Amino acid sequence: MFILLCLFLVSKVVHLVHVGSILGGDIDQFRVVNPEVIANYPPPADSTPDAADTGKENLKVDCYLVIGQYFFVMLVIAVALLLTRKTNYYIHFLPFMIAVVQLCELPFRPVFPIWYLLISAAWVFASYFFLTVLSFQTLYQAVPILLILLVGLPLRLYLLIDVEYIPYGYLAVFVVLTFAIAVMISIDVVSSAKLVFK
């Protein structure tokens, strides 16, 4: 668990480096290369040199907000790492802390290009099984946390990526099947943990 949490900490550092590269680089070129960013942070309609580029300023402000978000998440991970060194009493809080970290994995503002968001979403989805499920002590923890996470990821992607059409039927089936698989894995993990303690 300690190593997996360290991997999550490293991923936040990668996100911070990516946001820093956006702020430190040419924002105009970044918007040209990533048209989806232009949709959220458009250049000025007036092409005169004195025209105020509010889209550029908004992108900078949102980048600073995302930096603050990831520093907060890194603090939560640091506390979770400390908890793994404590007694079993403290480990009951760990699944909820991990769930908070996963809900905050994607940025709250659409500053990243779509390809980067999709890679991050794949990382979050995979971590549901190899990080969150492994920390469950009881099924009472598993059901609400998995429901929140499996509904939260598609919702966050929907809010971050501007798409005209989403197949909601396929999305619903995906969430239900994934939830069923996650619950079955959770039952196996919890029962195995009880056998070990016995």
C-alpha cells in the first residue's frame, strides 16, 4: 500500500510539472496546438495588438487553481502515507482518503489537453482496483466509495471534455458492470483479509 501511495504522489508531481510547462511556455502556441483549450479559453475576437486576451488570463488563473488543487492532494497523500505506518485503528480512514485523492486526480478546470485527461482518467480507473479495493476493511466501506468513484469519473470527464454526443446507454452499462466487478473483487479482498486475521 505504501508503494502504491508513493506512485500516486509521483503522478501529482507529473501533473504539477505539466501545469508548470503550460505557464512557463508559450500559451498562444499551446492554444493553437490544442484546439479544445481554445474552446474554453478563446483568443480575443479583435486582432489588434491592444486587444485584451481574457482567455489567456483566465487560463493562467485556472492553472494556478489547479496547482493549488494538486498541492492539497499531495498533502492528503502525505497524511495517508503516515497513516500506513500507524496501527490498524487508523487504517479504517485510509479508503476514504484514497477516494478523495482519486476524485481530485482530474483537474477542476479544463487546463489540460484531451489526450492528457484521457491518460489520467485511465490511471484513475485502474487505481480503483489496485489501490482503493486493497484498502477496504469491510463491504460497508466498499459500496458507497465505489459508487461515488464510478459515477464521479465519467461525470468529471463529461464536465472537462466538450463533446456533442455521449452514448449514455453504454456509459450506464459500463458503470454498472464495473461496479459489479469491483464489488466482487472487494468481497474477495475483505474475506481474504478476515481469513488472514483468523
